[in-house]
Amino acid sequence: MQSVNIIVGSQMGSAEYVAEQLAEALEQQGIQVKLHEQPVFNDIDQQDTIWLLCTSTYGAGDYPENLLPFIESVNQQIDLKGLKYSVIGLGDTNYDTYNYAGRHIDDLFISKGASRVAERLELNILDEQLPEDTALAWLPSWIKSVGL
């Protein structure tokens, strides 16, 4: 059975909270989950797993600080073929840089040959529904689309 590695990029805690809620919901369904709040690229399994990247956008479209070393490591990789991943981005539509971190990490993984297994979920923190509630409502369709 495949596991899920949830990789968190969070500056103010919103993406971290969404990731924690998703991890709990996946575990309740018997799916093995590892949560990486300070992700180190070489410490995360790539075989028989799906990486679920959950990141907010910080500042002027930047990655959160805790994700920067991870992104630097990904940039140094030549080939991520065989790696399966999905992205959840959190942002604020009041900014021109809405969800840039999620979009950029998605583009980065594609450029390295990784396989996107589901379309990116973009969460607007200004929506009436809380981001974690939207993500939890999305989760069953994600599980089905990735075959867990």
C-alpha cells in the first residue's frame, strides 16, 4: 500500500493546520502518513508514496521560510521521474501573487520529471469556508483519483 508524505510550507501556521487536519483524516482511513513540517528532501521516501505538498505563499509570492532549504534541494535534483505528487496552495486573492508558491512548486516538480497525480488545489483564505474545511471536503475525491 502506498503512503502519503505531507510536506508543509507554512509561515503563519495556516498551511500547517490544513496539513495536520489532512494527516489526521487520512490516518483515520487507515492510510499511512508522515507529516514533514521542517522538510529535508533526502529524508523523505520517494518509493511507494505520494508527496502531498501543502504550502502557503509568503510576502511577494515567495515560499515560506521553512520550505526554502527543501526547495533548494529540489532545484539541485536532475531527475524526479517516478515521484508522484500533488499540491495544495493557500493564498489571499487580494494579492497579485495569489498562490504563487503553490504554482511554482508545481511547475518545479513537473520540470524535474515528477508525476502530478491530481490537479492542484488552491485555497483562498478569504473564502467563507475555512481552508481546512475546504481541503477536508476535497480529500475523498483526491484519495479516489490517486488510487489510495
